[in-house]
Amino acid sequence: MTRDQAVTAVEPSQEEGKRRLSNWDQSPWHIPLLLLALIMLFPFVWMLLSSFKTTKEIVSIPPTWLPHDFTTVGYQQIFTRLPLARNFLNSVIVCTVTTLIACFTASIAGFVFAKYQFRGKEFFFYCLIATMMVPIAVLVLPLYSLFTTLNLQNTYVALILPLAISGFGIFLLRQFMEGIPDEMMAAARIDGASEWTIYRRIALPLNLSPLAGVAVFTFLTNWNQFYWPLVIITKPEMRMLTQAVAMTAVQLGPRYDTLIAGAVVSVIPIVILFALAMRQVVESVTFSGGR
């Protein structure tokens, strides 16, 4: 073996040793992080197990971990008393359309704030960011007055429009789009590309990962909305799934088995969505401040 071959053989082993040493140094953090993950997972596991308990066992002291009397009465109540297919479809329609509009407006606004200079740019951007600090409860009364005046109560429009623009999405896309080289856009303009073509052919393909993160966050936020749909929707057939489950549990009285079973039915779609898109969400949060 020549000297160069020996050096080449040694270098990968040294790199592997450094990597193992680095992993060993970080291993003490794994145990507390694993414990934290288990603590955060505990409510979901308890909810799933409690959905197969009776109301009496759910509120019993001391609490039980596994159901003593396994029952599916809660699920039977949910599926028989609710137009579950219609409520689920309402949630899917509202969340999907809202997410598409939010992704389009966030990508357009993020592109403009990142790559164009105009008077009042920073002022308008900070105004959009400030909307992230305004809770929906503050806006309920003026929104309700507006949509009832326009006769849009009990409509999809009333459920979609108030949440169709995401300040978080605009901020996130702006951070990423600032990383697009100006030289690339200048070269596209020289080749005769319009601003719309630059946005569609350059900006969007380079930012699909953060755009997917915005889509997931927006979808989850809208799926979990309860306060605004509760105010603007009065017809049972127009209720979203979370609202319908809560209203049914209230009508049945203190039926915690029904309420928890409905919570499980409501949370399963978003758990599946988050599991499928977890990589995009992590990348969006990790790199949003580094561009």
C-alpha cells in the first residue's frame, strides 16, 4: 500500500471517529428530550384509551390507565347522532381552500417583500407581522357584524375569508425568498422573463419546502378552529367537525366518553397529516431565521 492510499484509508476512519465522538457528546441530551417527548405524548395516549371507557370510569378517583369495562358507546354516539360525513367534508373544504389561498398570498407577499423595494415596505411588513399578535377573540365581534351585514352567515365564505391570509406564512416565505440570488433574477429578466414568470419558475420551485410548512401550519390551525365557527355557524349541516363534536357532547349532557371519542375522531386526520409532512415543518422552523 502506498503512502497516499494509507492516508486515504485513515481519513474516513478519523472522520467516523469524530462523528461517533460528537454523537456521544450529545447523547446526554437524548434522555431528557425523550422524557419530554413522552410527557407530551401522554395526553394523547390517555385520550385514546379513555375513549373506550365509560363516563363513570373516566371521572373515577383514582383514575385508571387501561379501561376496565371496554366499550365503544362513545364512538357509537358520535357516528349515530352526527352527520359525520358532512361535518368532515365541511372541515376538509374550509381547511383546504383556506390553505391554498394562504399559501398563494404568503408566497406572493413574501416574494414582494423580499425582492422589491418600494415606499413603506418595512411599515407594511411590520403591520402584517403585528397581526400575529392579535387573538381571534378580539376580532370576533367586528367580523360577526361584517359578515351578518353581508348576509354571509352559515356560509363557507364566512369560514374561509377571516383566516385566508397568514402573517406567519408571509414572514416565513419572506425569510426564505431573501436567499434567492439577485443575479439569478437579473439573468431571467435579461432572457425576457416577466415578473410573474420569475415568481412562478424561480421563486416557487426554490421554496417548496417552506411553502409546504406554511400549508401544514395553516391547515392545522384552521382544523382546530372552534371559536369563530361557533359564532358564525348556526346550522348543524354547516358545522365543522370539531364544532359538531363539541355541540353534540353538550347536548348529551356530561358524556365525557362521547366527547373524548369525538376528540379522537377529530385529531386522527391532523395527526396523519403532520406525520406525512413532518420533515417540511421541521425544515421550515429550523431555517426560517437563518436566511
